[in-house]
Amino acid sequence: MTEASPYHLRSMRRGDLDQVLAIEQMSYLSPWSRLSFEREVSDNPAANYVVVEQDERVCGYAGMWVLIDEAHVTNIAVHPDHRRRGLGQAMLCELARRAARQGVHSLTLEVRPTNFAAQSLYTKLGFVARGRRKRYYSDTGEDAIIMWLDDARALAAGEVPHEQRSS
């Protein structure tokens, strides 16, 4: 986020959960429960969650688990009214920064084969498809594409490896 941006990134708090759950329900066929998010925010020492807000309203959220030498992005969503404004990219950069501070440089995530917008973002940020989890999504039976970012230091620094740069 730039200084002139109306958006602000910060750690997720329990008080954000009503807004997070609303975005979750708008974004996913099988949304996480309140209890799942409460446990992530309060009880899971491996979990690290962020929100992006504008005028004290949560516009998006993302989370990861840091597990020994890798970080697993567990979820990311942006409110439909705020999509295509770079918020997903900003949150992934922030997760990469937080992982790097813990000495972790590789990130992984799963994405639906039908979620072309997410795949495009992840590819632009340097993630590479490395496998599939068969029938991973119980709501549709879809496989999941497993994507990896082997060296997240550039992303942590805010550099986008595959972004077209204008001269």
C-alpha cells in the first residue's frame, strides 16, 4: 500500500470477524465458520492473518500458517466492491514479509482450477503450479492446483517478478 492509498494493512483481530465472515460468505461456496476464524486468530500459534481496511471497514483478509521452513497460505478474499485494486497482491506481499521475518522464504497455496483470476494473480507474483490434490474441494469435487513460490524475498520486498514494467 502506498502512503496515498486509502487502504491500510494490519493484523486481523477478533473484532474483525463479523466483517471477515461477510466477505468469506460472498467469496466461497463453502465458507469457513466463525469458530474456525476465532481459533486461527486466538489459538493457533502457527497462524498469521491480516486485513486490509478502508475507513475502518474490512475490505479483504488473508492468512497463512508458518510451518517450520514454509508458509501455507490458507485463505485470501477481497470484498467484491474492492476487487481489482491490488488488495490481494498487497496482502500476499505482507504475508511474504511476515514469513521472511520468521526465516521462511517459500510459500504454498491451493487454488481451484476454475479460479482464473486467482491463478493469474499468483502467477504474476511468481507462484508456479507444481501439482494437484485430487477432489480437494468437497463442495464441488474439484481438484486443487498446488502452487509454490520458492523464494518469496522479492515479493516480501514488494517486487512483483512477472509484472510488466512501463518505461
